[in-house]
Amino acid sequence: MSKVAVITGAGAGVGRAAVEEFARHGYDVALLSRDQGRLDRAVTDLQATYGVRALGIPTDVANSDALEAAASRIEQELGPIDVWVNVAMATVFAPVSELTAREFERGTQVTYLGQVHGTMAALARMRARNRGTIVNVGSALGYRSVPLQSIYCGAKFAVRGFTDALRSEIIHDGLNVHLTMVDLPALNTPQFDWALNKMGKKAQPVAPIYEPEVAARAIFFAATHRRRQVWVGFSTVKAILANRIAPTWIDRYLAKAGYDGQLTDEPLEPDARGNLFDPVPGDYGAHGRFDKQARPRSWEMLTSRHRNVFWAVVGVGAVSGIGLLIRRKGKM
């Protein structure tokens, strides 16, 4: 019997790439997103390409009842959920002074509470069977915030706190449920075309940019290996560690560079639509408009996948170096 994976935010971007990755490995997949048309096209493509069962359910992750209903339908039609991946997110490009309380509320409901709701729906079923895996998707911006994305950054910080708290509870209860988190770098996804933007210029990811398939492979790896956490991209590692060492310096650096780094010189169309409250129609896929700049693989992800071999090589190198040093000293 095939395993079943559920991916939220599956209509485009990282979620769409993650669905492809799980289907490629033979999983039956459930796709949760708001846009029915994109879900229908994705389901047709997945069934034709990989021969798996695919179920698309239009769902707003901010609605806990909708996620609970989706989980019940998935188990009725596809079977027990083995893996649940929380990808859905929303962001707004604007300084805090130009944001409304309703925009903060909605962005937090999608990006933070969407992961809480998904985790709760999955865990209720996995707890009863005492097996399963939940993958929460974080970001380098959940450790080091940037200007113009306070809603998203705050929500990703919250996801990290929620995940750590729940992990200890799972350990306390002795459950055989694996909870892991994948922290992502800048990615070439459609979010930079459809995120609500009040800056008058088109948004862009801050280099280095990675293709969404890099994130998808990391998510699948985290779901199938007992890793507490996976950092994707050396830029993510640098952001996390640098903020621990010199947060004040980074505050000042981002005050100067954080605005222009996230905006292009192209003017934003006056009628540009944002997807914060309603989905933006269109045939969007996993990729955004930055294919020429995006990297297809991550060195940091390679070392994470093969960490035992990596550290063995490092260890052998260190021992060899020490031995060479001792021999040289012995000749002196």
C-alpha cells in the first residue's frame, strides 16, 4: 500500500515542488491550497506523470475547521496520513507604518496558525496510530528578521517556537511521531509576483536564490530521515549564525541595504493584485521569474544529507593533519 503525504500551499511555489518530489518517490499525495483551478491542473499532471493517486482539496489553512475536514476526507479517500508538510505562507512587502492590523492578522493566520492548524489535524490522527511525520517549514528569516517583511518574519519566529515546544511534548508522551523543521533560503517562487506589495517596485528574493526543487528535496529528506532540523543553503547558515554573533551590526546593515536588496528597479503595475486575502488567478507553477539567477542545488543540503560521510572525511583530514604535524615536530 502506498504511503500518503499531505502538502499545504500545494498550488504553487515550494508546495507545488514538494508535491512533485513525494509523487516521484511513489507517495499518493493530497494537495491543499485555495485555488481550485491550480489544484485541478496539478492533480491531472501528477496522475499522468507519476501514476499516483492525487487529491486536491481547496482549503484556507487559516481556517482550522477546514483543515480538520480536509484531513478527514484525505484519510477516507487515500488512507492514513503518513507525512504532513506545512508549507502555506503569506507575506507583505511594506514597512510596519504602512500595514494595517487586519493585514498583520491575516498574514499571521496563514503563515503561523496555518502550520499550527495543520500540525494539530495531523497529530490527532498520528497519535492514535503512534506513527507519522510532520514537517514544518521555516526560514532563515525566522532567526534574522529583515525590514519590509515584519508579518512574515514574526510568523516564522512563532513557527519555530511552536515546533520546539511541541517536540518536547511528543518526547514526553513517548510518541513515535517525528516532528522536524526545514529552514529555507531565498527561493525562486511566484510569491514575489503575487505577494501584497506597497513599495511601488517589484519585489525580489535576496541572492543567493535557489530553485524550489532544492527546498522540495530537503523537505522530502527531512520527512524520511530522523533529523531534528535541516538548514538549506549556506546563506541560511550564515544568517542564523551571524545574528547570534553580531545582531546589532546586522540591524544597521539591513537598515541601509535591506530595502533595495528586496526590490528591483521595475515599477509595480498599478493594478497588481496581492494574494493575502484571496488567491491570484493564473497558471502559476513552482517557479517564479528568477530562473536565470537561481541555483539548482545547495552545498549545505549535500553535507546535511551525507553528514556521516562528510564528518568522517573531516575527521580523517584532521587526524592526518595532526599526524603530519607530529612527524614534522619529531624531525626537528
